Amino acid sequence: MLNRFARALFTRIFTPVARLFLKWGISPDVVTIVGTIGVCVGALAFYPRHQFFWGTVVIAVFVFSDTIDGVMARLSGRSSRWGAYLDSTLDRVGDSAIFGGLVLYYASAGHSAVMASLALACLILGSVVSYAKARAEGLGMTANVGIAERADRLVAVLLATGLVGLGLPEVVLGVVLGLLAVASLITVFQRMLTVRRQAFEAA
Ligand SMILES: CCCCCCCC/C=C\CCCCCCCC(=O)OC[C@H](COP(=O)(O)OP(=O)(O)OC[C@H]1O[C@@H](n2ccc(N)nc2=O)[C@H](O)[C@@H]1O)OC(=O)CCCCCCC/C=C\CCCCCCCC
Ligand SMILES: O=P([O-])([O-])O[C@@H]1[C@@H](O)[C@H](O)[C@@H](O)[C@H](O)[C@@H]1O
Ligand SMILES: [Mg+2]
Ligand SMILES: [Mg+2]
């Protein structure tokens, strides 16, 4: 949803940064890679120690590299199949680190099997959401639908985790993770139905 409505706005916001990076001779691939490392460090160094606010701040700084890399590629006429592959593959690494960081905390010092399970459910179902689209595209179809696309999932988990880091009760994060898991599951079915329709239309 956000991907549709906010992409143009965020492209405008980050175009000056993208131009600056290109002027400095930085390539889109470097931004993709450094951004992913930053997200992983933010998630895995801070979340397992219950430093939810600072972890979210670090992740939020680096996560927009995913918008900037694409803008850079298009501005410089360097959009490539390799870049698309690198971008999507490293997105999975960053997403796994975010939910994995929460799993690590709640499965150890946080002592909450329920919260750990909810975060794990979001990790797994979010990956299936992405796979459902990637596999469809690999078969020459599209599955560009769903109520919980990547930008939606990230905004939900980062806002809730950041706010809990600022003092909101932990149950807020539990509710958001629960809703996100359900929304991700619904998205998987939305994508499967879209692909099924195309597969039978083509037959
Ligand atoms: C000035 C800073 C402002 C910051 C404001 C922060 C406030 C946040 C509030 C709301 C957030 C709203 C989120 C908006 C969503 C953004 C929409 C968007 O742009 O989504 C899509 C993108 C990119 O997706 P993708 O990678 O698929 O596309 P690309 O454009 O990259 O194109 C891909 C093609 O490009 C080519 N290519 C790419 C790379 C490469 N190396 N080579 C290439 O050739 C190739 O052709 C590819 O096919 O972005 C995202 O999905 C990013 C996620 C954004 C969501 C982050 C949400 C963070 C929000 C909140 C955090 C709260 C923190 C608060 C902390 C404190 C709490 C109180
Ligand atoms: O599929 P999803 O997770 O909702 O959303 C995402 C896509 O919108 C994006 O184009 C791609 O680069 C990401 O890797 C990811 O797949
Ligand atoms: Mg990107
Ligand atoms: Mg991406």
C-alpha cells in the first residue's frame, strides 16, 4: 500500500542525496550493500540488548538506502538485472535481521515465548510474501498485490519497536506483531489467488 502511495514522494525527497552520491562516484550497488550492513548492525547489535529505540534509529537511517539505490540507478541510466537481483536479495537479509533481532531478545533476556513466536511468525510469513511474488515473476506472471508489502511491514515493525523503546508498554509491539503476522498471511493468499487466476487464464 505505502509502496504505491509514498514511493513518488520518497523518490522526490531522496533525489538530491542520490545525485550527491553519484557525484561522489558512489555506485548504486555500494549503497545497496552498505545500507543492508547498516540495517543488520542496527537490528542485531541493539535489539537483542533491548536497546529498541537506538536500534530503530540506526535502522531508519540505513533503510532508506533501498529507496536511494533505485533512484541512483535510474538517474545514472545504470538500472540492471544484477542490481535488481542484488536489491531484492539483500532486502531479505535486512528484513530477517530486523525480526531476527526481536526473536533473539524475546527468546533470551526478554523471556517471552509469545513475543518470540510472533516475531518469528512475521519473519517467516514476510519471507513467504516476498517469495510468492518473486516466484510468480520467475514464471512470467505478476503478484504485485497485498495489504502487507515490504514498506508496510517495515513501517509497522519499526514504529512499534521504536515507540516501545521510548517507553510504550511492550504489549503494543505484541499487538502490532500479531496483526502484521495475520496481514502477511492474508497477503500470501492475495498473491496466490492473483497468480492462480493468471495461470488459468494463460492455460
Ligand atoms: C528526510 C528523511 C525523511 C524520513 C522520514 C521518516 C519518517 C517515516 C514515516 C513514514 C514512512 C513512510 C515509508 C515510505 C515508504 C517508501 C516507499 C518506497 O519508496 O518504497 C519502496 C522503496 C524501494 O523499493 P525497491 O528496492 O523495490 O525499489 P528501488 O526504487 O530501489 O528500485 C529497484 C530497481 O532499481 C534498480 N537497482 C537497484 C539497486 C541497485 N543496486 N541497482 C539497480 O539497478 C533495479 O532496476 C531495481 O529493479 O523502499 C522501501 O521499501 C524502503 C523501505 C521504507 C520503509 C522504511 C520505514 C521506516 C519508517 C519509520 C521508522 C520510524 C523510526 C522512528 C524512530 C523513533 C520512534 C518513535
Ligand atoms: O514482495 P514484498 O516483500 O512485498 O516487496 C518488495 C518489492 O516490492 C520490491 O520490489 C523488492 O525489491 C523487494 O525485495 C520486495 O520483494
Ligand atoms: Mg532499492
Ligand atoms: Mg529493495
